[in-house]
Amino acid sequence: VKLHWANADQYYIKTSEYFKDYTFKISDSKRVHFKIIAAGTEQDNNKEASGKERRFVLYETEPFLVENGELIIQFEYKVDPQKQDKLNEAAAELIEAAAGKKPLSNYMELFAPAPTEANHDRTLLEKHLKEYTARNTFDYFIHKDLGGFLSRELDFYLKNEVFFIDDIDKRDPFFFQQSISKVKVIKKIALKIIAFLAQLEDFQKSLWLKKKFVVETNYCITLDQVPEYLYDEIIANQAQIEEWKRLFAIEEIQPSLGNPGYSEPLTLEFLKSNPYLLLDTAFFSEEFKNNLLASIENIDEQMDGLLIHSENFQALNLLQERYREQIDGVYIDPPYN
């Protein structure tokens, strides 16, 4: 069984917002523009957290202005708890409230009816607001073999749209003599264009496939795996202690039989009594980390979990050899690289 999808021959790179100015005419001599003046988006191809979605919001400081006789309505793209439909309604109401004043008094056509079956009262302004604020997200890809793909498409085009190969038994022979000359010219020019585009795409592909460096590695290890000669450095590490407070509320541990309880500073006895506190090497020096790792035999075999922060294609390639034939299933969002 071979699974096939539309972008099977392309590498998925990212999904990103596509911000563009939106322009429409309200008469032969009047234009209206919707423009973004400030925008923020998630970085590194991360998805927005729930409740942190960004919306198109009318720019409060200067919602509209006129330049060169054309009306510009300005927006920000920022985090807002309201739904986009509600923000569109609020924007339409604010603009309509200012309709009797300049500069909007010269653009009353904005409020002309543009009804739909669902909304008989919709105005032209509301129509264009809805179109403009529809989410414009685009997926970006790099083709694995753009030259081959375009060459195959060129052959198909020449055979079916220029030479009409299916009509070979119906056409006059002179027609095909003329078509051959046309095919030669088109193909000569097209192959040069294809070679140029393929060169650009292949360069991007080589950058994409270039092996990436692992820029940082850290380990989470329980205290029972940590040699006692490192305990003094742990006790002196305030960042690690604050992390334990946040995750495990160690400051609430009271003295009991066999456990001295929390104190400031922490004691060696406290660490020994809580062997399953999780130490994070991110809070420690490279020297500490190296000493700790050197004290653990066969660390790869003892690790029972792995978390990688990476672009998915690079991460999966990193894991490919190490975990070959050891993975029972992978749950991953399409598109699949």
C-alpha cells in the first residue's frame, strides 16, 4: 500500500501568515485600502496557544486617513480574546459612527447595502471586512525535483496543447509540420527557464537537507543517580531549588521520621531523603554536567524518555538511525516530510 498526498514530492517548510494590503473601489474615482500597520506572529513555526490567537483589530490611535485622495483604514494584527466576527462588527460600528465627519464623509458609498441571504442588512464595508480578515495562512514547500517535475509538465503541455497528439489521425499533415516548428521554439525557451528555476530550487533544497547542529543537550536525572560528591554544588544552585519549589513544592515538606524536611539552605540529609527529586542539568555548568554523565554507565540504555525541540523533519532524521526498527507508531501532523 502506498499512501499518496498532493505534496508527496515536496518538503514542507513552514506555515506562515501572508499579510497583504486589500484594495477595493467604491466608485470610478474612489479607492479604499485596508492596511496592516503592526503585526506579530508566532516564531519558529510554532502554533498559537489556546486563548492567545491573533486577530485583525482596528488601529485605535489612527483608524483611518486619506492619502492621495484614497481612504486608508488601518489595522493591527495582535492577540485579542474576542472572535474575529465581533471585532469586525466593532470596527464597522466605529467607522459608521464617524461617517458624518471628514475624511469618511466623502466615502458614504462604504455603507451601501450588500445583502446576503443570511444577512439582509450587510453593508459594502462589512462585506470587505469579512473578506480581508479571513485568515490568510500559506504553506511553504521546497520541491524535491523541480526540474524533473517541470520537464514532465512541459512534455504534457506540448503534446496536448500545442501538438494535439490525440488528433494525429484527424488533422492535416501540414498542421503537424507547422506544430513541430512551434514545439521546437517553445521547448528551447522553456528548458532554459526550467533550468534556471531548478537551479534556485535545488540550492534551497541543499540548504534544507544540510545536517543541522544540535545546539544544546540537557538531562533530567533523579538524585539517586547523582554521585554524592556533587551534592554540595546542587545545594548551592538556587535556580534548581526554585525549580523544585515550582514543580514539587519542596518548601512544604515537613520534618518526619527519616526526613529532615525543607530548610534554607538545603542540607545533604534532605537530598538523600528525597532521592527521586529530578535534577535538570540546564541549571548547571558544563563541568558539572560532564562529571555527572561520566559517572553514569551506558547512559543511552538507562534513559527512559527523550524530548527534542526541533523542526520535525530535522528531528526525525536525527532519530532515524538511533531508533531504527524500534518505533511501533508515530503520530504526526501532515504534511509528511
